[in-house]
Amino acid sequence: MKIVVYPGTFDPITNGHLDIIYRAASLFDKVIIGILTNLTKKPLFTTEERLEMISQCVKDIKNIEVKSFNGLLVDFAKEMNAEAIIRGLRQVSDFEYEFQMALMNRKLCENITTVFLMPNEKYTYLNSTLIKELARYNADISEFVPNNILEELKRKFL
Ligand code: PNS
């Protein structure tokens, strides 16, 4: 069974993340979405909220699980018996940080491989920080996030 971890902050999850998740779910037997909890930056949504929101988004796909983790990503991946870590690459500017992280993770654990997937190009400029900013000022973000996330963002910024 090929298990892969898709880690991130997901504050909140966007259609760009979901695009990566669907691609990963078609390539691997099981995808475990790992929500990082121990953030130095305070997220808008609590870990429990993010877990619930993401679970709602992927509830119809059988080979996806949603979990949260603290500490090192490679330790979480080992605990999940994952062979690989998925990261999304949207544009060249993502590459340097992702490359460093992938190589450091490989140094920490040689048998876990980072796999990069590219989302549909319509999501190249999408990120959670921009989504929160747009939501705060009541811009139309309906094409960037699923409906349940839209509702949760509205509740936060009401
Ligand atoms: O969605 P993000 O914020 O880009 O995800 C970053 C994430 C969660 C993948 C990264 O911060 C991470 O792996 N954190 C866990 C701590 C860790 O393992 N750090 C060493 C990375 S080489």
C-alpha cells in the first residue's frame, strides 16, 4: 500500500490545495493530509476548525484521511508509514524553499521521498494569505475556495 502525506498549514484550504489532493489521491493508495499545529504565526483557524473544514471538503473521497501533527514532518510521515511527501509547486518562486525543505527532509529520513505536483495553472497565483486578505475586505473569492470554506471565512470576518 503506497501511503503519502500532504502536509501544510491550510489556513484555510483552497481549491489549489484540493487540486493537488485529487491528483495525489489518483496516484497513491492513501493520502494523509497533515495539518501543522505548532505554528509560530497564529493561524486564523484553530487546528480543530481546519481539521473539520478539510474533512468536509474531502468526505466523498475514500482514500483520503485528515490528521494534525506537531513537530517534524518526517516523524509524522514515519508514524503514518508513508513513503512519500507531496508538495505543490505553483511557480518558480516556490522552488527554492521547497527544494531546501525536500533535501533537508531527505537528509533527516532517506527513505521518504518528496514528490512535487503542479496544480492546474489557474491556481498558480492562489495562496491562503491572499484568500484571507480578500475575505477580510469582502471580495468575491467564490472561485478560489469551496462553499464550506467561504462560509467559515464569512463567519470569521463578519
Ligand atoms: O503550507 P505550508 O505552511 O507551506 O507548509 C509548511 C510545512 C508544514 C510543510 C513545514 O513548515 C513543515 O514541514 N513543518 C514541520 C516542521 C519540520 O519538519 N521542519 C523541517 C522542514 S525541513
